[in-house]
Amino acid sequence: MLATMFKIPKNIDTAFRQFRLFTILVVSASFLLSAFSVFQAFQMVSRVQSKIYVLSSGKALEALAEERNENIPVEAKDHIAAFHRLFFTLSPDDKGIKSRIGKALYLADASARNAYQDLSEKGFYTGIVSGNVSQEITMDSIAFSTGDYPYPFRCYATQHITRTTSTVTRSLITEGVLRNVARSENNPHGFLIEQWKTVDNRDVKVVNR
């Protein structure tokens, strides 16, 4: 009887130790699992944040966001190309013209707005609509430098103007500088064209229709 009484406390003590060990193991496993989950979450966020998307011809292209400087030439050239396509691709539709020019003006400063107003006052856009003229632009090349800031550029393009009686091919050379601004829905690259002007715009070929 006495031996049995001494054995019960020993069994209780053993059971308590086993339960404590089991609890420690469960808590440790839970902590390790939580730590691993947090680590994986941070890794995933880091991978997502290491990617940016560059718009090229209306398509989103994935790029690595390792260094802003490495992506400047790509984004800058696409920004310049987008502006020129919006500003110079015209159809005989007054609302369509205003919509495209409006989008273009988000990408440039007052120098582009002044050019638009000057063309409007001269009746250029009215002539596009009344004469059923269509105008398209092909980007030939863009010279861009990160050596100075704001970043200077020169754009070389070709205009194709389709009139009722003829098709005109015209060279177009413009230049300006790019300044960094905040990205937005209307300006996804985060650049603003400044001091924009047309350097050359002359007929290269005229074909009668």
C-alpha cells in the first residue's frame, strides 16, 4: 500500500513532464511555422516590388526595377514615342483629335500646349476634319542622353498624310528635355516633356492618288 502511494506521485510527475515537453514542442513548431510563413510573405512582397511594367505600343512589358537609372532610357524613349503618336496621329474626327491631343498634353508642359493652340488658330485641325485628311506617324529613332538633367532628346520620325488627291510623306524632327515627375494614370512613365519644339518638318515625297 505504501509503495503504491509513492508510485502515484511519480506517475503524475512523469506525466506532467511529458505534457510540458509536448507543449514546448507544439509551441516551438508553431513559432517556427509562423516565422517561416512571415519570411515567405516578405520574400513574395520583395519579388513583387522588384518588378515594374513599361508601356510599349500600348502593351505592358515586365522589367526588373533594380535601378531607376537602368530603366530611364527605355521608359523615356517610350514616353517620347507615346507623346508624338498621340500628338501627330490624326483622323478627320474633331472629338477624336481633341481626345488624343488631351492625352498627349498630360505628357508635356506648356510648350506642347502652345504648339497645339498655334495650330488651332491657324485652322490646321479644322482643315484635317473638313478635308477628310488622315495623318499617321512612324517613329524612326530617338536620341536620348542621361548625361545631363533635365534629359535632352531629339526625335526623328516620318509623317504619312493622306489627302483626297495625294499622299504626302514628310520628315519630322523635334527636340526637348525630359523632367522627372510623379507617375500617374495619365502619365505612367513619370516624365514631363519640356522646351518641346519642331526642328524640321518638310515634304519628302508626294504621290498623287
